Amino acid sequence: MRSLVLSVAALILSFSMLLAGNGLQFVVLALRAGLEGFSLEAMGWINAGYFAGFALGALCCPRLVAGAGHIRTFAALGSIVSGVALAHPLLVDPVAWALFRVVTGFCFAGLYLVVESWLNERASNELRGRLLALYGTFVFAGYALGPLLAGLGSAAGFQLFVLASMLVSFALVPVTLTRASAPVVGDEAPAERFGLRRLARETPLGFGGLLLLGAVQGAFIGLGPVFADRLELPSQWVSGFLTAGMLAGLVLQYPLGWLSDRLDRRVVIMLIAGCSTTLSALFLGAVLEGHRGVATVLAGAMATGGTIFPLYAIVLALINDRLPKTSLVSAAATISLLYSIGSSLGSPVASRLMAGFGPAGLPLFIGAGMAALALFAGWRMIRREAPTPLEDAQIATTVASPGAVPLEANPQDAAEGRSDT
């Protein structure tokens, strides 16, 4: 294990720095958009642009990696992200920013693909779980620590945009200088993808769960800083809103995953989603009654993040239970695509609610989404008995929001559909 970790340490460190820069951008863009007087609807579409680009990248980047290789793709996409980060303060316009976020999302889809396919190629079956758990911890750490850097400057200037660009640029150094060999890619184009319709037929709850989780997680990540800013939190705590939610999700991810391995996953999904709905209702009530202190808002962020982020891995496990090995790889790209579609749709709807109901619109949207998931899980339990996991089931994807992509770049499609969950 030690030699394996050392062989990919540069890759994991680079990616964690990239995610810190991306997390910082989410906060800075939200704060700067508020200072520039962008409407909430415009902020929602800017955030949706990132996830729309991510969905497009999930479709296109496997070919890019197959043609250019892992290291060159990583360096090229990271350089684009770094440059685009600096473009925001040069052209302050909501339409331009939405397009910039599309480009950023596209590039991050490719960066996820490079990192996860590289890790998958290096790890044996016996060590893959531990390696991906380590990787997941660094993913959460990057996204949790990045927003805290927003307190180092003012969003009104260009310094924070430069800092985000610097993080991304410096992140390229460990990978480009690593002595570890990158995976060898062939010249073949990726095989035919596993479609959305078939995923819905295989596991309706997995399909609906990914769509709803993409919507609520995308809204929380993209509009959370706007929510905290509209509640007039001190500037140093606005960035802490995302960090609190991410850390809570990290802490609870393993215990809730452990629970889902011992109970019917649909029951666990229903209970966590129901708990999230209740906590969102309490948070909504507190906001409407004027309880908007730092402690209340951060507690609400932790309650929200601690329930919505661990659910992603549990829904993926539910999908994996019913997909044979021959279908898992081809389903991975569609899983990522579906999550991105949900994320790109959720932000505009949540921003519209915030425009109509004030900051309370965000917990209202999240609570409604989680209530829908809890009810759908309960309905699926009535419709079908608990499925028996297939003997050759494996893991299709690994890490939760923002964005997850397939661990394999060349899907093979072979199994027939099922509708047991």
C-alpha cells in the first residue's frame, strides 16, 4: 500500500490543489456577482453553466484522453482552467461568466477522468477501496479548504481570481514532473455508451436519486455563498458556509455508508432523505423567524451537507448492486452525465425561489428535493422487494459532488435491463 500511495501521491496532491482553486472560484464568483448587482436568476444560470460543461465533458473527454494521453490532457485542461479564472474580472458580464463556467466545467470533467482512470489503473482489486477512500478524502479536503481562502482578500478586486488561478497553475507541477508512468492508452475510441433510458430501466430509484441529488448538491455548492451573503453574515463566514457543509458530509460519509451495507439501501436512502427534509424545514423556519446568526447558519450548513453529500455514494452503491460487471463500466459515463444534468437544472430553479422568497428559497428547494427523494424511495419499496446484489457487481464511480466521472474510459455494454430497485 505504501508504494502504491507514493506512486500516485503527486497526482492526488495536484488534484486536491485543483479542487481548492475550483472551490475558491465558486465562492468568489458568487460574492462578486452580488457586488456587481447580478440578479439571482443570472447567478443560477452561471452556476448551471459549470455543470452543463461538466456534462459535455463527460461525453467528450474520454476521446481526448485516448488521443493525447493522461499527462498532456491534465496539463492542457488545467492550463485552460487557470486562464479562464483570470478572464472573469476582465469581462464582468453574466453571459460571459456563464460561458466561462461551461468551459471550466468541461475541463474539470476531463481532469476527473484523468485522475480516476489513472488511480484505477494503478490499484489492484485488493487495494482499490483504500486508495479511492484516500482519494475521496483529499477531494473533500480540497473543496472544503478552498472556500476559506476567500477571506484573504476582497471579491471586489482581482486578487482572489489571481489566487484561484495560481492554485490551479501550481497544481500542474507535481503531475508534469512526476517520475511515475501514466497509464497507456490505446487508439480505440470509447465504445458505445450506456444510455439514460436503460439506466432508468435498470434502477429507477438510482436514476431519480442521481437526478435529485445533482439538483440539490449543485444548488447548495453554487448558491450557498449567495445564501450566506444575503443573510448578511460577516464576510469571513460566507466562505465558511460551504466548508462547514463539506466537512459534515466527509465526517458522516463512512458511518452512513457502513449502515447502508447492513440494511436495505432503499430504507437508508429514505431515512436520510427524510431527515434532510426535516432539518431543511427547521432551517427554513429559523431563517424566516429572523434567526440568522453565524452559529445558526453554520449549523444549518452542516445539517444540510451532512445529509445530502453522503447520499450520493449510497445511491451509487444501490445502482452497483443491480448492475453486472459488464454493464457497470458503460453505465459510469451515464451516471456522471445524469448527475450533471440534475445539477445544471437545479441552480436556476433554486435561484428563482430565492428571488421570490429571499434567502429562505435555498433551504426550501433542498427540502423539497429531499422530500421527493424520500417519497420516491418509499414508493419503490412498496413496488419491489429488496434486490439481491449480483455476484459480479463492482464499483462504477467513487466520489461525490461536485461532479464525479467514470473510472474507466472505454465502456463495454453487454447486459440486459432490470427494474428491481
